Amino acid sequence: MQMETPDRTREPRVRPAPELRIQEPLVESLSGGAPLYVIPGGQQEVCRVELLFRAGTREDPNRLLAPAVSALLLNGTAQRTAEQIAERIEFFGASADCDSSAEYAAVSVVCLNKFLGEVVPVIAEAILGASIPERELELYITQSMQRQRVQNKKVGYVSRKLLHRALFGNDSPYGHYQSEEEYAALDRRMLAGFHKGNCRNLAGIIVSGKVADSEIELISRHLDGFGSVSTESVAAGNGHRPQPEKIRREWPDAMQTSLRLGLPLFDRRHPDFIPMKVLNCILGGYFGSRLMSNIREDKGYSYGIGSAVVPLSGTGFMYISTEVNKQSREDALNEIYAEIQELTDTRVGHEELDLVRNYMAGMLQRGFDGPFAAASAFRNVMLSGMDLSYYRDFMRGLMDATPGKLQELAGQYLQKESFWEVSVG
Amino acid sequence: MINFERFTLPNGLVVLVNEDPGTPLVAMNVLYKVGARDEHEDKTGFAHLFEHLMFGGSANIPNYDEPLEKAGGENNAFTNNDITNYYLTIPAQNIETAFWLESDRMAGLAFSDHSLEVQRRVVVEEFKQNYLNYPYGDAWLLLKPLAYKVHPYRWNTIGKEVSHIENATMHDVRDFFGRFYHPLNAVLSVSGNVKTSQVRNLCEKWFGPIATGRAPARDYPAEPGQHEKRTRVVHRPVPGARLYKVYHCCARTDPEFHATDLLADILSKGHASRLHNSLVRNRQVFTEIHAYHSGDLDKGLLVFEGRLVDGVSMEDAEAALMQETAKLTHNAVPDAELTKAKQMAEAMEICSEIKNAHRALNLSFYEMLGDASQVNHVTERYNEVTGAQILEVAGQVLAEDNSSVLYYHPQHANGNTGQDQGAARKASA
């Protein structure tokens, strides 16, 4: 074979990404009416079953019950203790995670296909019959309070909390952080009531992995005790419209200062959403971003800095976050604002924009690599009441984000005086 | 099951390829057999600092990240006691960019003094962020030198102290590169939408011309057996007490590794494990407790980390933990419990094969251990473990004389700084 001599001085030609291959999920319906979405794929005999409930903090006017109920969904029924349920899941090597957000609660089960018949009925029975035992609630409260006390010693956590509260208000599902008093006041009857109202109906099930008809049939059969509910929340949106403020907490003993800047934006449906994602990527959304190049790679003020555009239901926000050497706080802030201003003052060059588009297209491809990743990508849009065409629009939107458009958006949204600024440490 | 092919370039670089036509991406993993154990005791933290420098420019490429990002790729790296591992994923059509980038920085580094200076500062901030500024962050800085007296595992990957990083010189960096960054000390693996023949051609083109090196000497001083319990008490401005207890145990490649790993799983994996049921749920001594094998290539540690329920004394918490570990040294694990641990291990193993990046890492890792094909026999190794072996391992490992314990207390507002015998860092009240 002929040996090629490499020319190391020239980078290999970059080829454009092929059309994004997005597999539409197969849709079935449970006997109780909830949609079951199937995303087949992968070589390993394993699958993930996600049960989605409209049981996030939005559905809970007090903001206290939803996280506790989701944490205790598998922790005891009238017939079985938490240990017994966990044993029946873990004996088969399966795992079940419960999580909740402002919008949803989800139970996510990863299980070898050969044990689905043993594990799925245990999960269904546990959720439908969850009795929120007093002992489990006490344990949850003790653990949560202890975790929160540790978190409250971290500059990064406290600055996040202060920013979210300031942006959305402490009463909002997006700005609420529970206090120790609120944990202590949790009452099992109220939790049981929230469970009854929100966790017996499914907003959807997503099954991903190497599944065939027989597995789908089995899963559907064991989940037939659940009713259904639409993904549309009836809860009111976020009406909070405060003025930007500067919040500072001095911690004399801290070795670093957490800086967190933010401002309210919009959800995925907003026409500026995709170009704002591009603008954000340029600013702080990847390792080669302007903020990372400046604050970390040029100045060495920090181990890292990043920014993100976060879509929520009917609203959204953008933030910039870093932990800097304490002596460099003011210098770092000045540099951050200078980078923000630069986006308004000077159009992004084509070379940088091409790089960011390619990077984001690659990210999107990675978001569909393997059945579990594809299921997560589907879940994100499904829960916003959208479908997978969002991702095709996103690919097109990357190309529509011109230097002129990005400069216009920077002028419209990213002005220094529009930012909330939090500093802790 | 990971199907793969292996070949070796004339310069000694071992390459492993896993073809997966089902993905549009390719993952590449370059493992260098160098970690914190290869550092000089006065220049600790160097392997990890070096990992940062590997992104600071090579002979023909001033910046590693930019061309990769332009090609739609993403990367990261990690360093531990034993290895430094670099990994990336990239859309398959741009795979050659990955070969160009990884081969150029294996061929020679060329970063500037400025880059060294900045990365020293970045790593110092990383040190502060993760080890000094966050509650309990210094626990391992204290534990390692308690458990190890001779072997280089006595310091952490991040380094013993900030000054070691601040004092790193360009000369140190060049010397380190020459010793450890060459084809004979690396394993390359590729997983994704590729053909083995294509990878072979690209390897010969880009990695083939790199000069071979000399296998570095690996004569780490063996840690002598421990015959007396070691303890350390510290008080810090943290909200609650924690107990860290470690026991010397086998190395990753020793025959009893799988039994030791299952022993740790039986104790603490999942919500129905022994420690969770007994000490968290029923006796309410800890709010959380974990046990695990450190996974090191030389003799490692069986680690227990427990967060005490407020109001429980350290003595009571440790005594409760010892009652549970004593059960394992006295009574064989029931068959059903062993079966459960094996089924959990099997599921973990299968799940670790789902992502291309994990497959590429697993191939490199098992090749580094001695033979990549062992990656397909992991479940067998766990299934061979018997209750008698676990009993034997428990008896050997879980002895008080073999333990080192860090009692990490909250420092109360009344100024009680306790009997802290001078940590590397003075925590202020």
C-alpha cells in the first residue's frame, strides 16, 4: 500500500454535515389513553422507559409538594415498604430515577430487556399505590435539609439561587427555592393529595432502546392502570416583570467569587430563539467562545466560564456564570461586559460564525446519537408541546443567523443595563 | 459485546477499531499511560497540568479546539492516578480532522510561555474551586497522605499544594512530554461510523511517521502493609459531620478485584443495599453512605464516605458502620444477594456499551490493562465470584488495623477549632 506523507500544516478539508437523520417515534396508545412513544435503536439488549407526569412545581401553588412527591413515588405503598420495592427493582439490575422540574415529574427506568416483565409491574404498582409513608417523608426532609445546608456554603449555588429568585420571584416555579422551614412543614396528607391529583395520569411514556413489538406489548399491558392527561398545563404563566438589580454577598472567607449575570428572555417558540442560541454560543456557549478565550484562556481568572439561553414554558432566560479568583472580580466583570458590548459594536466575522454553526450542527447530531439521546431530544420538545420538526427548523435557523441579524439581536437584548448581576464570595 | 479489530503501527502505537454503522459520528480516544503516580513528590499535580497544556498548541496547530469545533466536533480529557485520557466525538465525514489534531500533539508540543503561565493560573483556580472553596473539598487532600506513606498515591491528581503548580517550568514540561507522550506509551481507539481499513490508512498516514519512544520505567515504591489504625480529626466551617474510612485493598488487575467490587456493591449500591437499609433507613445514623473500590492500577482503597445525621456522634456512627462490615467478615453473603450484585454489575456493563465514546474508552482502558478483548468478559468475571471469595476478601480487607479514618467535624461558631493537627490549608472560621 502506498504511504501518504501528511502535510501537517494544512488542516483537512471540513465537509458539511449530512442531512440530520431524525427518526420519528412510533406512537401507540395505552388503554388508559396516554400516548406511548417508541424510539427503537441500539445494539445492546437494554431499554429505557420514561413515565412523564404533569406533576411539576407549576401544578403546585405552594411549590413545596411536587419535588417531595416525585422523590417519594417509589418509596412505599400500603402493601410494600420502600426497601421491598427497591429490592424488587435492583435485584434485576434495573435502576429507577425520579426527577421533577417546574413543568414535569418523570420516572426513568433503565432495564435489561430480559427483566422487563419483572420490573415494569413493580414500578407501576409502586407509583399508582404510593402512600408516602411518614418514615420516608422524614428521611426525605432530613436528607434535603442537609443537602441544602451544604449547597448554601457554595458560592455557585447561592448565586444561582439569588439570580433565579430575582428574575422570576420566589413565588414562581422558576424562582422558588425551598427554605428549611418549608421542608419542616411538609405534611404527608397534602403530599398524598398531590399524588392522587397528579401522579395517576400519564402525560406520556417514552420507550427507547432495542425494543421489539413483544417488549412494547409487555410495557403497555403493565401500565394500563394509568389514566391520561394532556401535556398542556392549566397553571398560570409567569407574570413577574421586575427591574434589573445588582446583588452582592460578601463572604470574607471565600477564595473565589461566583459571578452570575442574567436577563429574562423567551421560550422555544419565539422567532428570535434560534438566532439567540447562536449569539449565545459565540459569547459563551462552547470552549472556544469569546468569554472562555478571554476570561480563562487569556487572563487565567477562572477555571471556566459559560453562558446559556434556557427556554422555559412561556418564558425563558439567559445567564453567564463563572467562579473567579477573588482579586479579579472587578476585572472579570469589566471583561464580561466588554465582550457583551462587542457583540453590539462589531458584526461577527464569517469565519467565527461558520465555526459556531458547524459546532452547533455537530452538537445537534450528538443529541441524536443512540436511542437514549434521541429519546431525550424528543422529550424536550414533546414537553413543550412541539414536535421533532423543531430540530429541522433549528438546522435551517443556524443558516439564517446572519452577522447583521446577530448584531441586531445583541442591540435589542444584550445591553449592559438589562442584566441582573449577582456576585457571591 | 464490542466487536473490534486491533493492529499495531511499526512505531508501537496500538490501535483498536469498533465499527458502528448506526451512528453518524465517530468517537476517538487516546489514552496515555501516565498519571499522578508518575510525578516527582516535589512536583505533584504535573500530569494534570500537562493535560491542560496539551490543548495549548502543537507544532503545526496553534489552537487545538478551534479546528475541531469548526469540524463539528467536541472533546475533553481527564487525568487520574494512573492515566491521562483524551477523547473527542466528531461527525464521521470529518474524521480526518481528528487524526490530524491528535497526531500533531503526539508528534510534538509547541505552546508558548504565555500558554504555560495562563494554564498554571487556570489550574490554580481549579484547585481552589474544587478542593479549597467548597465544603469538604479538601477531604481527599487529607485522606491520601493518611492512607499512603510511600507510594505516590499519597498525593492527589490535582497535586499536594498550589505551589507545586505555580512552580512548574517549561523545562519540566518538555521533560515530561519526552518521557510519556509517544506512540509506545499510548493506546488509540476509534468507535463509530468507520471502516477498519479507513482507520488503518489514516493511522499510517498521520501517526505512522511519529518517532517511537522508550517505554517508561514503572518502579513505583510498594506501599508497606499497614498494621495500625490511623486517624485524623479536622474541624472546618461545614454544616455537618462526615466520616471517611478507607482500607487498603487489591489492585485493579488483581484476581480478587471483582470480588472486592461486588463486596462494595452489596454494601452500598442502590436503595436496597445493606448500608442504606440498615444505617440510613432503619437506624438513621447517616443521611447518605457510599462504599466503592478506588479502581487504581496499583494496590487501591476500599472507601467508605458517610454523611452523619445531625446529632449522631462520630463514635456511634463509626461503630454502626463496623457492625455492618463485621457481618461480611463473619457470614457468607446469601446466594440471592450475590445474584443481585452480579445482575447489577451486568446491567452496568451493558449500559456502558451504549455510547460510542464509552466503547472507545473501554477498549483503550482494557488494552492498557493488558488485553482489549477482556472488555467482552467482564460479566463472566463478576459471575465467577463466589460467596467464599467475598468472605475471604472481607476478612483480609475490613480489619481495623488496615484502616485510615478522617473525622470531618463542623467547626462551631463559638470558635472551637478542635484538635486539627495542621492541614495543608488553614481553614478560617
